[in-house]
Amino acid sequence: MTLTEKILARAGGKSKVKAGDNVWVNADVLLTHDVCGPGTIGVFKREFGQAAKVWDPKKIVIIPDHYIFTSDSKSNRNVDILRDFVKEQGIPYFYDVIDDPNGHWLFDASKGQLDRQYGGGYAGVCHTALPLKGHTRPGEILFGTDSHTCMAGAFNVFATGIGNTDAGFILGTGKLLLKVPDTMRFRLTGELPKGVMAKDVILHIIGDIGFDGATYRAMQFDGPGAKTINIDDRMTIANMAIEAGGKNGIFECDEKTIAYVNEKTRLNGTKSNFEPIEPDSDQTFIYDKTYDLSKLEPTVAMHPDPGNRALARECKEIALDRAYIGSCTGGKTSDFLAFAEIIKGHQVKIDTFGVPATPDVVYELQAMVWNGKSVWKILEEAGVQMTENASCAACLGGPTDTFGRLNRPMNCITATNRNFPGRMGHKESKVFLASPYTVAASALTGHITDPRDYL
């Protein structure tokens, strides 16, 4: 069996499953957030009763992160709905925006978008926060009411996005019926050359198979090249499996995985025992292709979808109005450090927005010093608008006062993960996906730029 088949078989209590089988699986973790959480709660109460109790409070993780730092009253109220449900159900893993368990969330627009407006328990973007808080363990089943839940596949987890109805059912039962997906294998060899990042890897692959090329399929990333990639970069690759239509993305478990998970579960006091899934020697794949990482170049996903691949060096004629770095896939500390490597000592030519994925990223960038200055200060002095309010922000548009949102037609290059029309705001804008390196170089020139020119 493939990695995905082995996890689903174990979670379903079966010795073996194959692609196409329907199997009831037990959930290890259910994630929801402020956009889908209220709807999920509504389904749960409608189907199981107003006084019903969830199947296991300790297996539910609720992370408000999407429409947070906005004056939109309904968005603010969504966080309060989550808080009320958490109190009612005794759910321990709720990463609230505010510290007062009996309070109400209200964004204060008069304080502006740049300075911190959250309490000590706030965690930031759910997909980045999940592993940081110790909720991604090898061999487990993780469902989330968000398409980019597949990011947790970096940790040898079967992680997939589901709708509110399925999530409401899991709240009551802890189970879900799944069709076992076919598996596509992407065998990675070699090592990434200078100027090329994990984002380039996944954009190259999606460009190869198309933005629907993995529809309801598992995308398995393995091989000697995969082992050279660090955890952050595996998260970037797994995150964008959904951008090819994938049911999930998954990596093998190795010493890097175990070291990361052991550290985070210890720091957060979360469940620490897990059983990784090891690959079989005779796996069967519906697609099997080898990619030599050393042959890749800085890559861009052009308007209007993630599969519209081009090389950065061939796109110099495309003028830009905005650059943006942030989101679950592009707002990690390592992403900002790569971005800063190119930006330092220069001035951006276009409006450039930086949105850390988590408060931890904010702290690390402000604490890390290069030649007497914090990385945060280096970015600010280069003209980057850096906000301490970690969130999804403009990655998915949001209300019109969302930080970095495209409120008029413009060309934006971004380290985020999706570029369908309207994704970051105005439906006539054009969004170009690229690595933090490429976004940084392009911010300096005002047009799409190969970052190797600056390294």
C-alpha cells in the first residue's frame, strides 16, 4: 500500500485497503476556524441536538485566523461564536484572539493595522499554528474545514479539507466515510540550487500536471531529494497539493519529522505518542515521475490559476503594482528570512506588504539581529509594510479593510498559494504566485524578476 492507503487502513481498522474502496475512518484531529466554525457548529446542533456534546473535546482544535483584523462586525462576531461553543463543550485547544474567556472580540481600527491587537493565546494562521502547537503527529488522520489542511501532510499525516456538513458529523461521531484516493508519486532527487525554493518545486509540479491534475488523488512526495528538504519547505509543498486538486499531500516520516514533532508536543503538552507510517516496497501508483531538484529554476504561476507555469526569467515584461509575503505557505520565519536576504540594503519600488503567519514569526523576526539590526527593522527600512497582526489577511481577500487586500485592479506578486480571479480581492486583479526570493527581487524592480540576479 501507499502511505495514504496505509494510514486510512489503520484508521479504518482494516488490514488492507485499495484505491476506490469506501472506508469509515476515525478522526484523530478536527480543525476549524472563524470562517467555517460557526457553520460547522450550526450543522452539529441541528443534527445532534442543541444540548449535544462533541465526541471528544481534546481532539478538536479551533483557531480563529481568517477574517480577524477587520472592522466587519460579522467577522468579529464569528470569533465570539467560537468562544461560546468552546466554553459550552469544554474544548481545551482554542487559540482565541483575546485573553478574556468571557469577552468579545472587536478590532480597533483607530489603532491601525500594523501594531499588535491580540492576546497571549492567539496562534495565527491555523495550518502553520497546528504543527507549532503540537497537533500534527505522524500516522494520524486530520480533518479541517479548510482546503489547505493538506499542509499537515508534511508530517506523515493524512490531512484533508472537508466541508461544514462533514465537520458537523465528525463533531458528533468522530468518524467520516472516505473513498480511498489513487496515489500519484513525485519522487524527488538531487538538491535545490541557489535561488530556488520549495515554492518553485510545487509550482513546477502543478505546472506539469495542471491545476486539476491530481483531482481526488493523494500526492506522495518521497525519494532522496525529499529527505534533503527541511520541515518548513515540506509544509510549503504539501500545502499546495490542493492547488492541483489533490485530496491530500504526504511525505515520509524521517528523523527531521520526529525531532520536530517531539519538540512541539513537549513544549505544548499535547499528545506525544504516535506511530509513523512506513512505505511498503511494492507500492502501486497511478502516476510516478522523478524530478531532479537541481534542474529547477525560479518559477511563477501566472494569472489565472496555479498551473499556469512560467520561468521568472521569462516574465520580465510583466509590470507589478504590489508585492506580498505571508499566509500559511509563505509567511513562516524561513520564508521571511529568504525574503530579507534579497531585500536588505535596498528599497522596494512598489507597495510591499509583509504578514507573518504566527505571532512566533513576529517575535523571531524582531529578535533576530543581522549586523546590528533586527530582521524586522531591515524589512521596514527597505519600505516593506510589516504588520504584527499575524493572520491570513489578504491571501483570500476578505473585507475591504483587510491588510494588503487588492481593492482595485492591479498586478500582485505574492508568496501565497492561490491565484484564481478575485482570490486576493478585486476580481479584475492579476495575482502571480512565486517564492519569497522571487517576490523580494520583484518588489525591488517593479516587474517579475529572477532572484538569482540578487544572490
